[in-house]
Amino acid sequence: MFAKDIGIDLGTANVLIYIKGQGIVLNEPSVVAIDSETKKPLAVGREAREMLGRTPGTVHAIRPMKDGVIADFEITEVMLNHFIKKINGKSFLARPRILICCPSNITQVEKNAIKDAAERTGAKKVFLEEEPKVAAIGAGLDISAPCGSMVIDVGGGTTDVAVLSLGGIVNSASIKVAGNVFDNDIAKYIKDKYKLLIGDRTAEEIKLEIGTVFPKEKKEKMEVRGRDLVTGLPHTITITSDEVEEALRESVYIIVNTAKNVLEQTPPELSADIIDKGIVVTGGGALIKGFDELLAHELKVPVFVAESPLTCVAEGTGILLDNIHMLEK
């Protein structure tokens, strides 16, 4: 049994694993449920996510990744070990080479932490690549050509904005405003306006169901259940897509302004290429309705959502694994 080369998109919200020659073999939430008394993991991934906000006192459902970097080293190691065993990535004879993606502007200490966690799962060699670059490759952009490509990768913990040319990042920005912040914004809005307390999962469901960032003619509605802060009893309200747009407005404009700043620092020749080719949006945030329209309206440049925004980074690792000799240089 030979070692397989593995690509990992180690995200704040989800972990995706790509095996060379097989494609994406795992896509699970990055959540671990821990028994707080024995400190033993009880569930990892989808099973643990079901427990979020629903655990008894002794069980804690933890997201070990925060803002694209490792917040809890031991739990991240447990999670990676579990996922790699699940896909039989560890064979008895050989150890795999692992390619992991990280946000573009993280520190060397944070990079080393990600590398260490992967090495401790039994990797022979660990490569780190910047997420926006891998997302652009996965979205089908030819970043090796001497012309500008721009990608906005809106994940769970971070949004990475980058302009690429000749296989490298010309300039980039990484901010900690992304999917998780959107969920918090929705929960806070409902708490302030309706005095209703909702959990993270409900907030995420609202975002996916009726979330929009560009006001539309057609208004959507959704029933939301939570705990009334005044009476302390369960209560149901109806929320509209316009209210969600209002809740998300501030955070979304932080992303828009970050993209503007990156464009302002881009050499004029590359700016001309971006006007021709447009900007590609990847990551889960790309699925929020009207996000591409808002960006196109504000940046005055065509904006396209990648074909499968959620799996772009994982697919990009697959393309890079096929050219692993380039990484070894």
C-alpha cells in the first residue's frame, strides 16, 4: 500500500480532504465534542455539529479552528487524526505527503502550528499554501500567466482577497470577517430587535435560507424559534430577507472596502486585466444571495461566483498535488 498524497482545506467551519486520484473524499464540519470531565473526544465532525448548543453540562462541542488558524492545538490534532483515519490516509508502510491551506496574512507562528498539527498525524512531508491562491486554481483560473486575476475567498473564519499573477500573490488582504461573523450579526440583530435569543445553528439556517446582501424586489420570510428574553419562554417570530440584509450590511461593507483597498494597490496593468476578466468569488460566503451583485455594483468590475465555491480550495489542492514537484522546489 503506497502513501497517498492528501490535500486538506482546514477551514474554520468545515474540513475538506482531497486524495490524489480519488477527488474529495471527506467534507465535514470542524467541530469536536469533548467530555469536560475525562477530556476525551466523544464525536468529531458531523456528529459533533449536531450537538452544538444541545449538549448536557459535561459535554462541550468545540470548534478548534478560529479565524482560519488553530485556536486549540490538541483538539485540532484529535480532529485531523480522526479524519485521516476515517479516509484510511495512514497506511502501514508509508506516510502521506500533506498539502494544507492557510489564510494569506497569518504569522509564522500560526503557520508552524498548522504544520506541527499535520506532522503529528503522521505526515511524511507537509506543504503549506495560501488559501486565495489555491482557491483561484480550484476555480479554474490560470494564475501562472503574466496577467492579473483577482479572487475573493469568503470562508467561515476569514475573508481573503488577493490579486495573482505569474503563479504568485501580487498583493492581498485577510480579514476576520466572514461566515461566522454573519451568523453572529443575525443572532445579535434578532436579540436586539425582537428580544429573542437564538443559537448559532439557527442563525446559520436563516443566513442560508433567506440571507441576502443586495435588496431585492421579492421579499422572503422565515419563521424563527428561540427563547424570549422577557418571559424566558420559547417563542416564534417571522423575519424577512430585508431584515437579514440590514443585519449583515456593516460586515459585508468591511469586505467590500477591503476589496477596494486591494484594488487600489494593484499595478495599473493588472487592474486592466481584472476589468477584462472580472473577479471570482469563492468560499461559502459566495452563496449568500446578491453578494456578487453587490460587489459588482460597488467595485465597478464584473464579478462571478465560482462553479462550486464550497469546494474550490479542496479542488485547488488536488491540482497542486498533481504538480507536487513545483511545491518541492
